[in-house]
Amino acid sequence: MLERIEEIFAIGGGPGANRPGFGDAEQRAHDRAATWFEEAGLAVEVDPDGNLLARLAGEDPGAGEIWTGSHLDSVPNGGRFDGVLGVLAGLEAVQRIGRARRTLAVVVFRDEERGLTGSRARVQRGPLPEVYLEAHIEQGPILERVGAPLGVVTGIVGLARAELVFHGAAGHAGTTPMEGRRDALVTAAEFVLHARAAALGFPDCVATVGRLEVEPGGENVIPERVTLSIDARAPDRERLDALVAAIGFEPSLVSEPAPMDERVQAVLREELEQRGLPAPALGSGAGHDAGVLAGGGVRCGMLFVRSGAGGVSHSPDEWSDPDDIALCVDVLASALERLANAP
Amino acid sequence: MLERIEEIFAIGGGPGANRPGFGDAEQRAHDRAATWFEEAGLAVEVDPDGNLLARLAGEDPGAGEIWTGSHLDSVPNGGRFDGVLGVLAGLEAVQRIGRARRTLAVVVFRDEERGLTGSRARVQRGPLPEVYLEAHIEQGPILERVGAPLGVVTGIVGLARAELVFHGAAGHAGTTPMEGRRDALVTAAEFVLHARAAALGFPDCVATVGRLEVEPGGENVIPERVTLSIDARAPDRERLDALVAAIGFEPSLVSEPAPMDERVQAVLREELEQRGLPAPALGSGAGHDAGVLAGGGVRCGMLFVRSGAGGVSHSPDEWSDPDDIALCVDVLASALERLANAP
């Protein structure tokens, strides 16, 4: 499994993971995973939105399906575990379980990082499973701080995003007096600082400008146009709405805060406790396909794996310990087996 | 001449001029100009740094040379007159004058916009002319305000430039609390606003961040690295040093404030007055190849042509009236002829 993680990591080239959604590198990762699924005897299907599903048929054809999985796209210069861990741990777990009462499937959702595209499309189009259980790295510092290899996710933060455009007037950087300028980058810089100040005003909320492009971009030309992304997150709808209002933007994408299913949380907690492991409950600051499926009425759960290096993610420095990953596969397999064989 | 201006303007494609220094489009503009020079009977030479010179040999082989000209590169999405006017007005003027005592040359300097590369190289390598007289659009609002078609430049502002890099720590936009972040774009935004505030503190000074790039540039990744350009300008060395110190950067390029030659200024003023035109004296907020040559000991002058549309430049909206351009060629030819035939 660790070798396969490295193989997927190497696909896009560069110092970090580079597999943007719907690009060649994501497709190559899907193709490689499909080969592994087939070698494991699973029935592979690509749905009309490009999501990859690999099924092990259950004994009871009338029962619903249980899915596990994640995504294989990445942010630019990302880490090796984000998404990939959930797909490969899911495959490993399904192989260990073998045939169960319900059909088990490993799913690879398309284009998660830029807006959960694949899982959103699947929720629109259906059909959907009974339960979706996703293993994922925490991408934060909490499990490391409390000394727990794994954690049970209680819910996923709400997220609002938009692309904003600031207009100014181009002009020569030497001949246009400061007083008469309309510099789009000055306005955008004020927005960047304003968004940060607004997020600091609400507990457990964050706001990020991750992308910013200046046009025309000449050293001696006053910026005429700046395009930037704003990403705001909050643990509940009330705070999300208040944060978006304080920053002052019209979201083009909103992902509702999504609680995880109580029964799935209980199964995960029990599996951890049976192994003598701590079972910390924690929220997810990152959006996940599990949040989208939960919004679509699917009972969902998430198992977080401790992130090392202070929880850094979306960076080549992203790290999780092989021992923690082994525990994750073990707990995931047991939990899935219980859910797949439940009456 | 106006047709040739449009022909050069069309070379790079897009809504504005797009001929970055040392790119294909600049080269095609040089090639086109070389053809026109040859058709006019001038002897064309490309110097080792890529500057184009077109000479009409003088009667006195022992006398120095008189140059006129400008540049054919452009900023991204720039205007049709910047640089091109000086080259084509120079050709027109030399054709009108014909053979004089001193050799006359039209020069096209390389890569002016990004750092006066061609004229700097020429000053290093030599040989240099006796007098350089450059016609250029004002790129500012003063001549329009005072109602004068042409103006005599007294000197060129000093300029300091650098590329600055701000480092932060990449991380997931959802899972990294605001308090623990090191966001390179937040630091860069503070710098953009600080540079503006600093420039507002010194009379007749300007500072511009025209280029800014964010890495890795993902919507949900905290910016790890921001690279930006800073361009600061002041009318004299004292204010330039104070401005650079107030902004707080180490210039990688400094262009000294450059006074224009008194005698050349007098010739231009006389030619304007003889035609019953106002002869306003004004400083240049933009850097020019004439400033570089003046720094290299060449007697220099500049004739500014009124910019319409409030003086907008480095934009497709850049405009100068054909009547003003005709007057410019007339005054340039007379002034060059006097300088070329002076004892």
C-alpha cells in the first residue's frame, strides 16, 4: 500500500502531488487504481460523471450498498496521502473482508479539491449507497496533540467559495500620480487583509485567499484587474452566514455543514476502544466527499488518521506514520464488515 | 507613418500591444523597421546587444554622430505609440533632413520596458553618439492640461526596482486555524498597502506593485510564496533614496535621475517658439533610454507629444492626435538638422 501511495504521488511530476481534477494526471491515477481494483477481483464501473466504482457483489441482492473510498485528484504541489489514503485503505479493507451480506464498493470521486465535483454530481444523478465510510488524513494538528493515531469525525464544516474580480484603471507606473490612481491590486490587498480580520472575529472560522492573479502584470503598469478566490469555512450554518456577510461576498459555491451519522460514529468508536486505542471525536475543518453524500441523505462516517509535522497538508511535507495507516486499515475493515453484515 | 504605427501595433496579437523585450514579437517589429530603414537608403546595423541602428553617413567623417529613436518592445497589453512613435518620427525626420555634416542615425533600443536593457548595454559597450534626441509620447496628463501639443523634457525621474519574495507556510485552508497561520499573501498584501502609503508621503513620488504571483495558487491552500515587483520613482536622488528606505527594499535596478542637456533643450524650445507653439518644460515620470544615455555622458534631449485621454498609457486606450504627431516630426527634423550641422 505504501508503494502504491508513492506510485500515485509520482504521477504528476514536480516536488509535490500535481493531479488537478479532470486533468491527465488524475486520469492516469484513476486508470492505475482501476487496474488494482481488477487485480483484486472487483467489478469496475466508471459512472457518467467520471467517478470510479469497484464492487464486490454481496450475498443479499436486495440489500443496499456500503461504499468506502475518497479521491485521487490533488491540489497543486500537494501531499502524498490526501485522498489517496482513503482509496487504497478502502481497497485493502474490502479485500480483507471478502464477500459480505451487502455489496461493498470502493469509490474514487472526481475533482474533490476544487469543489467536490464528482460526489456532487453523483448525489444529483444517483443511485447512492446506504452508508459511506471514508478514511482520510486529518490535515490538522489535533490527533498529534492528543497522541491518538485515529479519530472519529463528528461533522464537516460548512464552506462558501467565490471568485472575485477587482477592477482598476491601467496606467504608466511612472507618470500617473498616486492621488489619481485606481489600482486594482491595492483594492485586492485591502480585501485580503479584511477577509483575514473578519475570520479572526468568529470562533473556529477560517477564510483564505489562495489564488490571486494580476492583469496585465507588467512591472511598470498599474494593475487594471485582479481576480482572486475566497474560501470561508465555519462549523455551523449560522456562523457561516455571518462570516460570509462580514467578508462581504456572494458565494458561488456553498457546502452545508454536514453532521456524520451517529450509528457509524458509534461503530468506529467501538472498534477503536476494542483495540485499546483512544477514540477522540473531532470536527473536520476540510470539506470532504462524505459531507456531500451526507447532504444527499446517505449515512456517512469518517475515520481520521493522525497527520504528522503539526498537521501540515496540501504540501509535500504532509506526513502520516505507516503504523497509523496500518491501524486505519484494520479499523476501517472491521467497521465496514460490521456495517456490511448488519441485519 | 500612421499606417506603420498600426502595422507594428498588430504584431503581437491581442487587444493591446504585446511585444515583450527579446520575444518573437519584438524581433518581428525590429525586422519590419529594418526593412523600412533599408528602403529609405539607411545603412542598417544590429549591434552585439541586439539594438538596431540605421545610419545616413555625414559629410564630415571626423565629426560625432547624432542619434534619434526609441524602442519597439511593449508592456503586456500596451498602447500603439509608446516607443514606436520615436522610432518612426526619427526615420521620417532623418529622411527629410538628408545628408548633413554629422552622421545621423535612427536607433531602436532593445527591451526598454522591463529595465532599459538595450540602452544600458550600449552605454557599457559603446561607441556612443554626441547627442541623442528622442521623441516620445508624454504618457501623462500635463500637456493636455496646459493645451500644448509638444513639450520640452527637463529631466527624467530616478527609478528603483526589485523583485521581492515573501515566504509563508503552505497548509490546508480549512484545517489550519487563523491564529497559527503564516500566509505569504497576507504579508504581501500588507507590503502593497505599505508601499502605497510610503509613496504618498513624498511629493512627486510614486510606487507600484505591478506584478504579483502566488504559489501554489490553489483555492484551498494557504499561500506559501508570493513573488512581486516593486517600482519606485522620484525626481531626484535624495527623494529616491528616502522613498526606497521608507518602503524598505533593496533595489536590484537603479536608474539615476537624469537631467537633459541644456543646449538641446534650448534648440527644442526655439523650434517650438518659431512655430508660435507653447514650449512647456516638464519632467518625465517614466524612465527612457535617453536617461540611460545621459547617465553615460551623452548630451540628450526629449521632445514629448501630448497624450490624449487624460494621459493614459501602457494600455490600448493610449492616444495621441495625428496633428500633434505631424508637429512632432516637423520640430524633431528641424532640431536634428541644426544639431547635425552645428560647427
